[in-house]
Amino acid sequence: MDDIKKYAAMAKLILSDAETTKVAELCQALFKSFDALADIDTEQVEPMYTVLNTQNTFREDVVVKSYSRDELLAYAPVKQDGYFQVPKTI
């Protein structure tokens, strides 16, 4: 119960005693379901990082033409001191 109250305080939750008891019961049920997993023999099972059968696809690192600041600023409707000028937003 003390752990539940501590976690609730960290999450800035205000729980009544009845709610704290209910959360504690739900946590106990969750932990009990994990106990069933501990009984499974996984000695001969290779660790998996994902259950999906996917591989990373990488693209070639190809150098492409980039634009200079002056080329890009040529299209700016408003510019100041070598930068785009945009309306102030708050």
C-alpha cells in the first residue's frame, strides 16, 4: 500500500483509501500473471529483439547538389541579415 501511495504522489494523483486498495489489488493480479511466465522454460530459445520479420533497408549515401544560402533566400518574400524573416508567434 505504501508503494501505491508513493507512486500516486509521484504521478500527482490523489487516491482515496478505497482507490488505493483497488489499485493494489490490480497490481497484485498483474504480478501474479507474470509469475506464470517464470514457469516457462526458455533455455533453448534465442533472444528476440522484435517479433516482426523485418530488416533495415539502407540507401546509398550519395552526394547531391545542395543550395547556397543566397540561392534559397532569393525565394524568400521577406529576409533580414541573411535569414528568413517570419511573423512573431507566441
